[in-house]
Amino acid sequence: MSCGFLQQYETERHQLLSERFCAAVPCAEKLRLVNSGLEATMYATRIARAVTGKRLILKFEGHFHGLNDTLTWNIDSSPRSGAMLENGELERVAGTVGIPDELGQLTVPLPWNDLNAARNAFERYSCDVAGVILEPIALNIGCIKPDDGFLQDLRALATKHEALLIFDEVLTGFRSNLGGAQQELGVIPDIATYGKAFGCGMPIAGIAGKAEYMDVIAPRGPVQISGTNTGRYLSVSAALSVLEYLADGSVYRYVADLESRLKNGLREVFDRHGIPCHIDGYGGRIGVHIGASKRPRTMRDIERTYPVAFAHELFRLLSTEYRLYGFLMPLSYCPEPVTLSAAHTPQMIDDACERLDRALDRLEYHAN
């Protein structure tokens, strides 16, 4: 604070943050700071288009990349699911009012975990696919993990068709380990985006990638990336402190124990009440798929089984009478994932499960 935090120039802390970030993240040879995950994904696709000279971005249904106009398609806030087309693609459905249909023509939405659909899209648009963007683990729709080999095959397809593989690690980055999902899953993207845990509440995000791609950014290259509040000293200092705090892994181990405790507790509660429910998590973010008797592979799997009316009744009861606020908040196709942090305790976990158990005693389950 004594140094001030409104200056726009870079400091030793900026350099140190970049060095530590690039040492931790496998794909990161260079880092560019921005303010939010929305900016990071928007700029990542700009880089892909600049590098390849192509236009189209492949994305997956349910994967959320911020509310920028070219990526806000076929997400859980869309008014309906897009029809499945004969070619394996999905009908484009905007995630909000106010986006012109024409912008959807720059994005090709595909079903998650469908390798044939991805392969067909690459082949159909091979001359015009700039990149494919995805959450390596679909945490936005409740922790839908990739099928075995799916990311490896996407990596190979992107390389074959000279497109960039972009991992949106805004949610997965720094959540389970310093290297992110790419390190854990063993698939290295060309570019990755970061936010959320990177600044631990401060407004900072990042785009990282191989030097040959990052060097298209000005002043070395022609791609403009800038912002009034980008790389503010206070946020940079916070991010640096986050990396230092996480370095020894003790926080990750603690949160992993909490996650295991909550998943087991929730399974016991739902089993006791005879309610089908699939529960999975990553880095303390837990998807609770009420109504699902097996692992969902796509957003449509969730939509088919999610008991919307029952979920709203349960949420109302938990919020108004059991003071369990925001827990299992109903979204369009699934409850909002439960997110744990190092501030939580085992006692809090047990208390939440006990309150859920008492609430379910008062409700009659009815399927979708």
C-alpha cells in the first residue's frame, strides 16, 4: 500500500508474478494480465484468429466462457437447448437477449464428450477453424469430467487441423494444484485462461500460452490487448501472495479432505431418502446432480433427469427454514455447484449435511 497501487507501469512484482506463474503452469511460456475471465477468453480467441488467419471457434454445450458475445452460446442460461443437427452440431441458441444472431455464425457449438461431432466439425470447417475452446472439466454445469482420451484426441485434432487448443481454466486453474487441470489431466493446450482463484477475490485474470502465440500480442505483434485497470499493482500483489500461499500444497490437501467429507455425507443423505443423485467434484467445487443415477456426460444428460420442481422446493426450504443459504440453488439444468474453501471446517460440512437430511424428511421426492 505504501508504494501506491494505481500506477499503470510494470514493476518487479509483475515480473516475479509472471515468472512464478510460468514456472507452475505447463503451457505458460508467457503471461498477459487482464481483469476478468470474460476478457481472458475473448482475447484468447482473438489470438487464435490472429495466429491462424481463420474465423471459427468450436465450443461445447454448457461450457461457460464469460458473457462475451461470440462465446455466449448454448449455455445453461440459454432459454432452451439447441436442436441436435444431423451433422452432429447443435442449433445455435444465445445465452442472453441482446446478442445478434450473426455473431453466432462465428461459433460452432458441439455436445461435450462427443468425439465424432468434434472430428466432423474440424473436417467440415478445416480451412476456417481458428481454435477450440473448452473447460477441461466442465465445472460450470456441475463437474462433468471428460471421457477417457477425449482431451488427448481433441489435442491431436487441433494440431492436425492447425487450430489452437484453448483451455478455459478460469474455474479449474489453481483450484486443485498449481498446474491446473492441464497438469492433472496430462493434456497441454496452446493457450489457457485464468481468473477467480488466481487473484483470490481481487480483479485479475490472465492469458498464458506458448511464446510463438503470445508474441502476436502488442507491442511485439499486431494484436491489441489493453485496459485501464489491467495489471494494477494491488491485484498483482494479491495474485503473487496467492501463489506463495498455495505453494506448499497444504491448502489443497485440506480442501480435498473437506470435499471428500462433503461428497460422502451428501451421498449418505440422498441414499437414506432413496433419491438418485450423482455427486462429483474437483478442487472443492462439487456438482450435485439430483435425479441422475449414473455419471452425466453432457448437459443434456443432466437436463433429462433434473427434477426441477422438487429442486426448487428443496432450495426454498433449505433457505427459509434451515438457514442453509445458496445451497443447491436451482439453475436451468442443475443446482449451482457447491464450492468449498479453506475457510470451511469439517464441522460446517457435517452441519450442512444434517440440515439437508432434516429438510428432506419433510419433502416427497418426485422425479422430472
